Amino acid sequence: MNDCGPFATAIILNAILDLNLHGGSLALDMNHIRWRGLLPVFRRIPKWATFPWGVVDVIKEYGLPASWKCCGRISNLFTNLLEDKISIVIVGEWKPLWAHYLVLVEYHPEKGFGFIDPALPAAKVTWKELGEFHRLWKNYGNMFITVPATITPKRV
């Protein structure tokens, strides 16, 4: 299953908006093109890869501000943690080819970054040492999505 992007999105929306979205249902919805005026938004390659702008598009549909960026820095992730913003990062390898979305929730000087991994059945923190994380993150252009965690959402 390649639904980590939709599952990470559901984790964020459920946490902030107190919803009960299922990542699998969100994945099916994200398989379809959305039209924003005259422009199509391809959120994911059906049943395979989810684009970061696709995650942002879904989060915005629920009335939350969100943005994505490539070429980020570790300092961006620390700033988000300090400013009560949620970061979703994309990590992976090119050989063998894989990519994965992780929700950043904390940092520990000895353990590294703590993530909620949407591939796991329970919401527990998994740790990635800073050097290993940076290597895996760099492989996908240091991309990350930012969502403020302390806002009053408006459903659109």
C-alpha cells in the first residue's frame, strides 16, 4: 500500500479538527483530479504516489492553512516545532526506490527527531537520528509541508 501521504493527512486533520477521517478513504478521494478554477490539481498518481501539493490541497479543503516547500533546512523543522506548527516530511531512497511521509512531533537531543509514522497501526513516536534523517530527507529535496496547529479552522 502506498497511502502514507493520505494517512499522514488524515492524522493531521483528525488531530486538529477532531475528525474521524480514514486515510484509505482519503486516498481514494485524492486519486481524482480537483479543479481550482481553470487549473487541474493532480494530488496523487492513483494508488501510488502522493504529491506534497496534493496533501496541501486536501488540508486547505478543510479550511486549514498549509504550505509545502522544497530545499528546506533542519532549522525550518526546529522553527516549526518551536512555533507550534506541524511538519510533514518526505523521506526515502532512490535505490531501491521508495518515499515515505512522516509527521514530525518532537525532537530529543539524544534520539533525534520523533515522528508519527502513518504506516504503523498505532500512534506512537518513532525516532530517527539527525544524520540518518537528514540523509533520507535530502534524497527527496528536503521537502516538507507546514500546518499551523493552533488556529481556528473554517470549513470551506
